[in-house]
Amino acid sequence: MESKESEKSRGGGLKTHPKKRANFLAHLFFCWEIPIFVKGWKKELAEEDLYAPLKEYSSKRLGDKLEEYWTHEELFSKDPSLMRALAKQFGPELCIYGILYFPCELSFAFLQPYFLTKLLKYYTDNRTETPQQEAYVCAGILATLSLLRIFLIHWFLMNLTVLGMKVRIACSSLIYRRSLDLTRSTLQKTTMGQLINLLSNDVGKFDVVFPFINTLWIAPLAIVALFYYIDATIGPGAMAGLSIVFLCLVAQMCFFKKFADAREKVASRTDYRIRLMNDIVGGIQAIKMHTWEKPFMKLTQEARNLEIQQTTRATSLRLFNSTFKSYITKMSIFVAIAVSVATGVPLTSQLVFAISCIYENFKFMLIIFFPMAVITVAEAKISVQRIQQFLLHYEKKTKNVVGNKKNKFVNGCILKFQSNLDKKAPGVFLKNLTARWDADLSSDVLSNVTFEARFGELVGVIGAAGSGKSTLLQVVLKELEVTKGNLAVEGTISYASQDPWIFSASIKQNILFGHEWDADKYQEVIEVCALGYDLSLLPYGDQTLVGEKGVMLSGGQKARVNLARAVYRDAEIYLLDDPLSAVDAHVARHIFERCISGYLKGKCVVLATHQFQYLQSADRVYYLESGKIFEKQDFLGLREKLVDDNKDETKATPLLKHDLPCQVKEHRSTGTSDMKIYKSYCSAAGHWLRTCWVIFLFVFAQIVSSFSDYFVTFWVNLEETSSDSHPPYWNFFTTNRCLLIYAALMILVALTSHIASLVFASYCMRASKSLHNNILDKVVHQTMTFFSHHSSGRILNRFSKDIGTIDDFVPLNLMNMLILFFTIVGSVVVIVIMNYWMIVPTVVLFVLVFLFALVFKPTNRNIKRTEGITKSSVFAHVSASIQGLPTVRASNAKKILIQEFDNHQDLHTSAYYMFTAMFTAFGFWTDVICGIYCGLVIFSFLLLDFETSGGNVGLAITQSFVMLTIVQFGLKTWGELDSQMTSVERVTEYSKLAPEADDGTATPPKSWPESGQVTFEAVCLQYSLDSPLVLKNVSFEIKPGEKIGIVGRTGAGKTSLVSALFRLYPFEGAIFIDGVNTKSMPLNSLRSKISIIPQDPVLFLGTIRRNLDPFKEHSDDEIWRVLDQLELKRLISELPSALESVVSEGGSNFSVGQRQLLCLVRAMLKNSKIVVLDEATANVDLKSDELIQSIIRREFGNCTVLTIAHRLHTVIDSDKVLVMDNGVVAEFGSPYQLLQDHDGIFSGYVRENGDKVMNELTKIAEVYAEQATQASTLKISEL
């Protein structure tokens, strides 16, 4: 599965990473990032600007290693643990960083308050304790320590973040590898939504957790060291502040459990919502045709409401917990000062600001990093458990399977078996075999089956819909659980599935599927699979990109490409699951004679088919009924059992869906996040007054916080100066009163902070819910062109990764941004008040940081956008792989797909690493600027040498220390928030898309249409502006109650007529139903009045009843009556919950034929006057086809029926046949009339089936023509 991205990721299109060329100083100062900043500032960065990922971050390398450890866990551990496997691979590196970081951080944290205390002694009244020269030395050491700490923190954060990235890469690779080994039964339990959630939200937790994880063991040790230091240098009273830290830690433990529970519930409900979205996106055409947009939107919104309930709880807990860090240091300082004062310790600037400095230094470790570690570890633990649970489901069962070393399967291993069967020749052998979809189920899908297919034989398998034909092939492929009996497969297998699997690449790549290209062999396969003519019609031949799920191809073309892939592969056994159903009689005969009987002659070929006439040349034919198999050597006897002789099967041309252009590249916005995106987010949260209220709460909380800092300084200055110099009103501020005021301020700080956080959590959840509902509404009501141009992976990325980011990360970072911004403003104001000469350096600081941010911000945004786009390609690859698992495994293509996944992931890694490194460099350089500013604050009081108090100096310096730690943190939070607002932007982009045109205002009566007359007048249709017309001036009239058969070659425009009738695409001209122009009607009113049974049967997640009657308009008795008519009553009633039984994702717990019959049930319940059958019997057997046709004639006798023919027998009894050719009406008349024109197109179709079939069809047409004449004569006589 090749792509542009994958080619780049192998290194051919990407430049060498600049880090490889960087020297020591460039590494130390992150100078190798400068060219990236400059380039991102000058132009929009794209995938072409990415660098080849470093070797140590290779997806293959990391995935191989983790797979090795995980395999060891599976084989040798009683309880396999993913956590243990991860610890073995990444634990040593993590421990090394922690061991190095701990002593360095403690040294900086303890030295800073020590030298600050000595410096403040210089500002005592007599200035004798610290000489001026020593004061300068202390100031220099303080400034130097600040700069050295900057180097330390950023080096460790960068390496730990990259370590988290490596864990994510390894886990993603392992998840994908194991997903390729999922059994069919496990796939019914593990949905695409869950898999995407694992690869987006769950593995994404590793990116966040590793910068903080070492704090879990460092923090307790740091507290012990802090005890000793405070006791030795400040005094025992100051240790009281640690009680607040302990209370905070206890609170974290409580939040840990509650938050973990909430996140687990959120994850499960997110899985369910994404599963629903996967169903909606995959079945959107069926949803539109059945006018099911509203019930599916309601179902998704209900799922979203349940998810939001738990997300609100989790977010409130997270924000409430995060708020502690904004004031917990102040609270600790207050308790330490209060206890010190209460125990008689004099209140001095040295005491207060030594306490303040030591607690501020440990704030990040104890108050910020430790809570973050608790929360992120809780989330990561849940994610590891979810991933582990998925991994433990992957193993394919091989019990009771026998074979030899030639047998190759997808897992890349040679399976060793001990044969206990007496085999005379190699091939496929089943003996007394019983199988079921899941070992936990009691019902068998195959019972006591004995089957044999040897080399050189063509073996046919036939039976009614749901009888077990495809199931038999799945057993041979080892896709089912064998509960009894024996299975032997001698030789390599190639498989063509009933549902064609086409991935997003060129036709040539779909056929080769990683195998070496042999020009002669390739051309011969193209010829025997009847693809030559089709390739000549496509714009780029076999290099034409087919789009996701082969959207550029018709059903017949997809089936032939699928067959060509199986035939091109050299194998000894070919399992062909109904490859002739989607092609017309001429093409079917060509494929059977030239490919199955010709090219594959001498091979072991097992053909499951409804094309009974081709089984005459089979070596043996097996008849399946209710999971039991019978061999019939007497072909005629078997034929009579299935259907009468005169019901020979012929096929009509499959539909050419449309000729769409190649899939459009994912749109990427340009520029940086302007206020429009933030405004969109705020608008989604509600009225602008709500936003103003939230901001006011944060501003008020900061005012109270800054005032509390200033009040402490005022109190210190009051204590350090003599009472004689006090103004009279200062006498009011006694020690006790000051302590009470200080306590009141602390309580007010805590209250305002937590109230603001809870209000803000509610605010963000309103925005999240609104954004999701808006994008859901827009996507569901988009045109079909939109879904053809946008891959499901790309769309689902909006509903998984982007909505997940908006739910989880935007609220936290937006709140942190507000708190940090107001904290920085508060600190600057305090510094300037303490030393007005700092106004100029402060302005210079902000100008430099602002200019730097102007360069950083566009680069940050560009790379984040690129990262999102490359991530979408990963999801699209996973989605395509899972859809074709049986084909992948039978083709032994696991290694090819794993390599392709690694290529996609390497490209994403390149973007993500560039983003991470750029973020770290920005933080480092910003901190250096702030470190210089901090030094200016320290030296300003010494150099200017003006009279000031120690309290003022201490407050200014400690506030500069606060700025040193939070300016870069604030800017990085801003940058991170800005990047995460990309998700808001991507969601709002979809929200702004124009829905499909629905400007009809006509409101016909409820009984419309009463007769069912359909008239096309000069209809012209093209699927996009740059594609050719697929309908060209089409005009015809269908009288009320007429049965119209529609036939034509591939690309003739048959299904385009249906698209125009349902207004799935805009068209020129007019279509009238009972005289009403369909363009004048609302889409819902139009589509709700037409029933359709599609070629590709679609079942959705939910119960059987909801699939059949989502509006609950029919009683159970009505549903059971229709099921009984279609002989489905027994099947449904035997299910555990009957109508309330759950349909697996994609309807995988039903055969294709059963799914098609269930779609017919929908149409019968709808009871419309106009019914469309779009190749509705393609996947059912002859008896089922006969049953369906009889039901249609009986139940829809008074209805207008349009049938796109699968079998000429199906349309030969129609009132008229419409022959389409190259988008125009070539012939239109009764079947008998058209057959009289021996040079006509329809007559030619009939002759292609041989004289016997032609005579039979002519007789049938003649009989119906006479009946029509008699009926017409009778009506005239009655008049």
C-alpha cells in the first residue's frame, strides 16, 4: 500500500536531519533549530520540509524491540504485562535521567535561598552583616544559578519528552502488528473506533507522562531533604509549611482515584461514539437514501452527552486539582510564617524571603510536576491496561489444524502440524469438522463438514444465502475457531474475497500488492481478468489512483482488481469467493474460461459462486445448507435441488459508480491562530457575557493573590522599621491583626481560584459539546462528493484526535494560560512598584519575547498542522488494513503492511520531533532572556544604590524568580495551546462547510406520490466540475406502476440514474415524480418516499430492530411478518436476543447475502410507491433470487420498480427495459420488442449467453408481452 508519504519516509524525499550535523555547542544551545525557525517564519512549512527521522526513533526498530519483549511476556509469563515489557525496554533510560536530575535540582534549589538570605542582610539598617563586595558576589552567584538551572531543566525535559515519543511509537507499532492477527470473532468485539482511539488518545498519553514520571519518586525524597535543610538554615517553625504540601499530596491521592475512574468511563464512552461515527461515515450513502440522518445524529448526540457527562467530571477534577499550584506555595509560606511568628521568631525579610524562595523552588517539583505525574500516570496506566487488553485478544487459534511446512500464513511463521489424516494428494482437506465464529458461542456455523479439494481440481461450492459458503473458505483460511474435527491445508493460499478489498493507491499497486512486477505475467493477468478495456477508459490506466475503498471504480471493476490480485500471486490453492457476481454474463464467461479454467488450470481452485452454469465443468460440487455440506457428483441432481432448469443465471453490467477525480489532499490552513479561532471557541461556549464572567473571576483571583504578596512585604517592613517612623494609622496593624488579615487573604485566594476553575470547566465543556454537535451536523449533511474526496481516516481524525484534544487538553492549557498571564502581569507590576527603574528593562524584555514569539508562533502552527495531516495518513492506513484482513493474511502480506505503517509513522515522527525540539528551543531561549532580566533585577538595587528596605528587595527578587520559571512556561503553554487550537480550527473548518443543496420548499400531500410516475427531462449529471458527464441529456418517462429493468455495460450510467433520482449529486435538467419537480422538494421529503435495496448492503452498529426500523414506526409483528416472507424469521429468532440482538460492526455477524435480505426488509417496511433495486440480488443464490423476485412482484405489484439487473432473467419480465450506453438512453421498450431488433444492444446481451438461454428469455418475454396486450385490451373494453 504505497503513498507519497511512505515514499518520503523511507528517506528518498526527506533531507538529512540537521541534528546529525550539529556540534556540541549547537546541541547545548539548540542552535540547530534556528534554520527551522527562520524557514517557518518566511514561508508555510509542509511535508516537503520535514527531515528524515533519526535512526533511534525508527518505528520498525522500536516496534521490533517491544514486540520481542511482549512476545517473551506471552510465552513465559503467567500474566503477561505490557507495563513490564515497556519497563524492560525503556526503564533503564528513564531511571538514568531521574538519577542525574535529582542531585542537580536539589543543589540549585538549596543554594539559591542561601545566597538570597546573605544578599538581603546587606539591606539591613546598618549594612554590616554583608559587605558590599560579598553582596556583589552573592548577586552574581544568584544570577549564575538561574542560568545554569535553565540548561538543566530544558535538557532533561527534551530528553524525557522524546522518551515518551519513543514509547508511543513502539506501542503504536505493536498495536498495528497485533491488529493484523485479530481473528474474525475478535474483530466483532474490537471495533475500528476502539482501534483508532487506542492509536490516538491512548498512546498519546505517553507523550505527556514521561516529563513528570520521575517526580513520583523524586518528590518524596526531596521533601525529606527539604525538612533537613529548613531545620538547619531557617528554623523548625518554617517546616510547618510542609504540612500544606503533605495535605496537597493527600488530596492528590484522592483525586488520583476519582480521576482514574472518570477517565476510564470517558475512554469507554469515547470508544462507543467513535464506533458510531465509523458506521456513519462508512454507510453515509445508505443513510442519506433512507433519510436516516436525524436518527443517527440523535444516536451520536446521545452518546456524546453521556461522554460529556463523564468528561465534565474528569475535567472539573483536573482543573480543580491544577488550581492548587497557583496558590499552594503562598499557603505554605503563610503557614510557615504564622507558626514562626507564633513561636516568637522575629519577622525579618531574610526569614520571609528565604521561606518564599525555598518553597518557590520546590513549587514545580512538589506542586506542579508531582500532581501532573499523579494525573498523567493515572491516565497512562489506564491506557496501558486498555492496550494490553487489546493485545491479549490478538492471538489466532491454531488448535486442531494440520498441514506441512509449505503452509504460509500472515503472521509470518511456518505453522507446524501433526497430520492424522490419510491424504492421497495435496490440497485442502476437512474431516468431520465443526466450527463457530467464537468459542464462547454455543451455535456452530459449520457442522460435521467433510470437504476435499486436490491439486488440479476445480471444486464448486454452492448454497443459499447464509448457508456457509464464505464461512467454509474462512475456515480454510484459519479465520474461524475449529471446535472439532481436522483441517489440513497443503500449499500456499491466495484468496479473493466476496467483498472486494481495494486500498487507496493505484490499480497496479492494488494488483501487485508488494510482489515483484513481472511485465508479461502482469499483462496476462490483466487480460484473463478482463481489465484491459476498463484500464483503457481510465485517465491514467493502471496508474490511476482508485481512492479510499476504490471509490473511483465500479463494483465490477473492484471485483476484477480484487481477483487479479489473487491470481497474480503465485500459489497452489486459490480460494475464490463469488468473483463472478459483480460482472455481466459476457465478462463472467471470459473470466471463467480464460482465468479460472485457463490460467489457473492445474491449480487447486475452490469456487464459491451463484453462477450455477459454470459448475458443469467442476470436478466436484458441494452443496451447503445450514452449515452442513453435501457432495453431489450428479450435477443435474444438484441443479434440480437448487433451481429449475429454466432458471439459468445470467448477469448484467455492474454499475460504474462515477468517475471522480483523485482524492484531494487534506486541506491545511495557513498562518497562525488569529483571534477568529479563539472567538469561535468562545462563541461555542455561549454568550460573550459568559466569557467576560470567566475572565473577571481569574482577574479577581490574581488581584487578591498579588495583594497578599504585597501585604507580606508591608508587614515585614513594618516589623523591621522602628515604630517612631511609622505613620499614625500604621499603629492599627499589630502582629495579630496582620496575621488575621494575611489568613483572610489566603482563604480568599483559595476560594476565588477554585470557583474560577470550576466555572471554567463548565465553560469549556459547553464549548466542546457545541463544537462536536456542529461538526456532526455539517458532516452528516455533506454532499456525497465530500465523502468521495475525503478519506474516512481523515474525517474520523476530526471526531477522535481533534475532539479528544478539545475535550482533554484545551481546557487545561487555556486555564493555565490565563493564570500564568495574570501571574506574569502581577509580578511585573510588583517589581516595577518596588523599583521603578526596572520599567525600561521590563519593556525591553516584553519586546524581545514578543518578537521571538512572532517568529516562533507561525513555525509552531505550521509544524503542528503538518503533524496532524501525517497522523491522518496513519489512521487511513490502519482503517484500510483492517477492512482487508482476510486478504492480507491469505496473501502473506503482513510484512508489507507493517513496513508501510512504519513508513507512515516515521513521517509523523519527523513532524512530531521537529515540533517538540522547536518547543524546547523556544522555551530555552526565552528562559535565557528572562534569566538576564532576573540578573538585572538583582543587580539594579546594588548598582543604583538607593535607599530601600530588605522587604522590597526580597519581594522584587522573588517575583523575578517567579517570572523566570513561568514566562517560558507561559509562552510554551501559549504555544501548546495555539497548537491545540489547530484542532478547534480543523473542527470549525468542517463546521463552515456548506451542506448539500436543500432549497426545495414544495410540500406535496402525505399521500404523494399516489401513482409513481417518473419523468426524466434532459438530465445531465457530472460528479464534479472537472469530471466528464456521466448522464448526457437523458429523457424518458415511466408510467405509474411500471416495472423497469435497467441494463448497460460498465460506465453506461445506470446507477447515475439512481443518483440523480435521489439527488445525491447536483444535475441539470429536471426529474418529475407525479408531476412534481424533485428539485422543488426538500431532500428529506423526496428521499423518504423512495425505497432502495443497494448493491452494497450496509448494516449499522446497534440492534437488528434499529437497523430495520430506526424511527420505530412499525410493530414487532409487522417486522416478523416481513422477515418470515423473506425466510429470515428462523435466523433472527435463533439469535440470543432476537430483534434486540446486536449487529457487529459492518454487519460482520451476517453473510453478505443475509445483509442484502435485511436491506430488502427495510424497503418492504418503508412501503414506498417507488422502489429501486440496485443490483440487489448480486450476493444471493438462485433460490433466494427467485424468492426475492416473487416477493417484489407480489408486494410491490402496484409500485413503480426500477431494477438495475444482475440477471437477465430478473429484467426479462419487466414492462420495459432501459438500455444505457455511455450516459445516454440507447434503447427503451418492452423486452420482447427489444429482442426483435437483432442488431440492438439488448438483443446482443441476450445472444452472448448462448442459443439456449436466448430461446428461453425470448419465450419468457413473449409470454409477458401477450399478457400485457391482454391486460391492455381488457382495460379498453372496460372503458
